[in-house]
Amino acid sequence: MQRFSLHDSSLQPEQLRRQLQDPTCGGYAAFEGWVRDYNDGRSVLRLEYEAFAPLAAREGERILIEAQHRYGVVRAACAHRTGQLAIGELAVWVGVSAPHRGEAFDACRYIIDQVKHRLPIWKKEYYQDGDSGWVNCERCAAAATPALGHAAHAAHEHSSG
Amino acid sequence: MSATELYGLLLTGGRSRRMQRDKAALEYGGKLQLARAMELLTPLVARCFVSIRADQLSDPQRAAYDTIADLRPDLGPIGGIHAALHAYPDHGWLVLACDLPFLDRATLEHLIARRAQARVATAYRSSFDGQPEPLCAIFEPRSLELIEQSLARSQQCPRALLARSDVELLDLPNPRALDNVNTGQEYAAAYAALGTPASGAPTIGAPARRRLTVRYFALLREQAGRSTEELETQADTPRQLYDELRQLRGLTLAPEFLRVAVNDEFGDWRSPLSDGDTVVFLPPVAGG
């Protein structure tokens, strides 16, 4: 199994955590991101995730390696959903195993934070009022002026929630 | 006859239809062409102005200089020259286009030294077609009347105006000095040639067309109405490609909000593209 993986059907945490078992590890920490029924004060009915798979896989792998080097954890893995998700479904799973709990917690936190900011994965929310929108994109689209920019700009960091 | 004081005029009101970008805002060696041209021109003339369209009055880059707005819209360069002569009819005007990145001081000094005030204008012979080059030329006060006659006949080509007028024609000391930049390809070549202060003589390559694949995701996929497309383009960099597609596909996200990936890896907006590359513009992400 790839340490970072994309799945278009339900994630299976019990299966995913098996790859982290290691006799040198005394601690295992996992994070599960679930689909919530509201965001930014709006009632959310369901979600859709879209990924640029080859780059998401590369960048996901890089994040896991960084976490291992940074925190000295032994094993780390992450799985992310694509496609349609209902409220309460598991959207992302992160798991790490380490000799002790401290580095396991820290690495887990690092991985999920980086995943949210760096992976080319997009989330569309479908709202109760019938509207829908791509999270973090719509306000940029609204801010965009019709005129082209002046001189070429360097790429900015992505804003992300 | 006594010397008529010389004023300078940088024409920046062009629509840049082929480039689809404001030529005055193109950068060479880390500096806007607008600033480069004004720095070149200012020490050589008594006063220096930026010629603008009326709708560019609020542009902060241009507003940093004295400006002269076109009196009538959509006349092209002759409208800018006309507005300047109309505003200061007792001065000669050294008129420059803002898409001449290779223009050097020696070329302007030679033009000024050979200025023939008794004639309508002093201009260089184009190294392409031998015709007078109107957009690096000195227009004398008497040219105002000829310009107004031309405009009255709806003749807007300044080159044709000079071709039928009494013009002092000079040979270019540096035949490449007036090479202009009209396309993304030409800009990339000029940018590369002028990008570093140590660069040697510029060479302009033949326009290259690349066959590229573009993949769209999320909001951009919806706006483009497709997940992927193959296209042939003269865009040299992802940034030029995005500007092209933004117009073509009606994409609303400004490039500042995006990142770019080339061949499944994060890329640079300004790195040259190669034939066969696959390019993805990444909207703001929201995983997790």
C-alpha cells in the first residue's frame, strides 16, 4: 500500500493503521477529518473532493517524509478521499507510529496541517440553500479584476482553511 | 532659425492586441519598460511626458509621470502624437513607442544630433522595409497641421504620413535598436536577452509554436467547461499561457491566486515551456 493514497470510496481506518504497526513503536496517533454539516455559517448538505492525483501523491509523500525527519516518527501514512461525500463521512485519515506519544501527536498534527495547505485537492460544498462553491476559490474569483495584471507576479502561497 | 526646445513623449496608450498585455508594464532586467524608456528619454529632452488613453488616467504607474491623454479615442499612436503637439505646439517632440526594449541612448543622441528642424520630422529608416520609423522620431511643430489633415481624412497611419512628408531620414547606427516586441514569443526573447545586465547582443529567435496539454481542476474546470485541452500556442511561459487562456476560456481567477504545475510537478510561472508539456493551473487548494 502507498503511504499516501487517494480513494474514491470509503476510507477503512482499520486497514490503513495496519501498515503503521512496528515493534519499535510504543505510540500511535491518528487524525480523522470528517465531513461537517456547516461551514462559514452555512448549512452544508454534502461535499465533493477533486484531486490532481499524480501531484497530490508526490506532494503527499514529501509531507510524510518531512514529518518522519522532523519528529523522528517511525512510520507515517495518509489517505484522502475524492468524489462525493455525505455528512459524517471520513474525508482524510492520518496515522503515525513512534517510540513515544509526543512525537506521534506532533507529527500527526504536522501532516494534517501540511495536507490542507499543500496538496492539490479541492473541495466543493453543496449548501442547503441550493448554492454550491469551491472552498477558498470563490472569494478569489470575486476579488479578481477583469483586467489582466501588470507585470508578471511570482506565485503566491495559497490561502487555505 | 533658433532651436525649438525638444520635449519627449512615450506612447503607452496601445491596446497590445497581439500581446494581450500592457507593454509598458513588461519587465526587462527587473524594471518596467515604462520606467526604462522614461529614464532613457528624460535626460535628453527639456520635458518628458507619458502619452495615455483617457481611461489610463488612474493608472498609478503612468501617473508617476507627467501625462498627456488622447483627445480622441482609438486613433492609435497618431492620436497620442496629436495630443502632445496640440498641448505644446511650439515644441519639437521626440516620440517613442514603449515596445522598444533594445533602444539605446546612442540611437536617441544620434537622432537628436541630426535633427532637421526645417523639415516635418527626423526619423530613422526601418531596417526591415526602409520606410520611416515614426515611433522613434522627432516631430516638429509643423507636423501638427499635417497630422490634423490626415485625421480629417481618417488616415491614422503615422508611417504613411511620414512617408509622404518632408522627412530627414537617417540610417540606424544599431540596426536592432528599434526591434519591437509584439508577441509573447518576442517578449520572452527580449526578456532573456535583457534579463541580466551582463547579457550580450540580443538575438530574436523565430516564433516557436508549442503543442501543449492543459488540464483543468475544480473552479477552473467548471469555468473552462472542460477537463483538458490540447492547444498550439506561442506562449513561452506558464504565465503567458494563463493570460492567453484567461481570455480564451473566461477564467476569472487572477494568476496571483494560482500555482502552476508542469508535467505533474510544481512549476515556475516564468520558466520556459517545451513542446509536449502538460500544464495545470492550480486554484487555491482545500484538502483535509
